[in-house]
Amino acid sequence: MNRIAQYRGERKLSQRALAKQLGVSSATVAMWETEKRTPSLKMAKYIAQFFETDIEAIFFNEKDNKK
């Protein structure tokens, strides 16, 4: 599961509700969650702030850090 979807689910938010909070369309949130698009760095920071975490927790998985 995509981390944005995971964090959104934990807060019991719909894609539409999250999109409204972030100032984007629900289609944009859907594309992030299906990994068809990635948010800009500015938006990634905003998403992390919204979920009260850091960018790494949302956009990088443990496999990325193990080399």
C-alpha cells in the first residue's frame, strides 16, 4: 500500500477530503496513491507536515535505505 494512502486511511480521510486539505484535486491524490505521479518537493513537504511526519516516512521505504 502506498504510504499516502496508508496515512490517509489512518486518519479516516477520503481522497476528496485530503485533496481539499492540500489544495489539489482528488484525481491528483489518486495518481499519487497509485504512483502514476509524484508530488513536487514543495508538496511533499506540505504532505509530510499535514501528516505530522517527515518526508522520508512517507516517500522512502526501508528497502531504499538498505544498500
